[in-house]
Amino acid sequence: MNSDTLGGGGRDLGGSIKEGAGAATGNESLRAEGVTDQLSGQVQKGYGVARDSVAPLASKAKQFARDRPYAAAALAGVVGLAILNTLRGR
């Protein structure tokens, strides 16, 4: 877990409370703000989960580049050419 995952969960919970309070009091503005906060919290939480899942892959890529610098450079070149050709429409 990282700060984005925790912060998103907190924002989502706060939005749920705001939405409930707005619905209970009939305040549509507060209810809409709560729904917005929930959506924002869910997006932030999703970003945090994605960041946590990519971190091990990035670590392995860095280790590969340290262990085999020439192979890593060749791989980067091949991937770069593939992207370039894809963008050019070949």
C-alpha cells in the first residue's frame, strides 16, 4: 500500500459520508459533492494499486539493465524501432 491507495480510500469514505448527509438533509449540492469525492477517491485508489503492481516489474527491468547493459540497449533499440514504425503506419 502507498499513500495514493490510502488517500483514495479515505476520500472515497468521506464522499460516502457526504453523500449520505446530503441525502438525509435533502441538500443536493452536498450529495453531488459526495459522489464526486467518491469517484475521485476510487480513481486515486486505482492509481495506487497500479503503481504498486508496476513497482516489481520496474525493479526487475532496472536489474536486467544493470546485469546486461548491451542486451538492454539492444532491446530498447528494437522496441523504439517497433514504436516508430507503428506510429509511421508501416
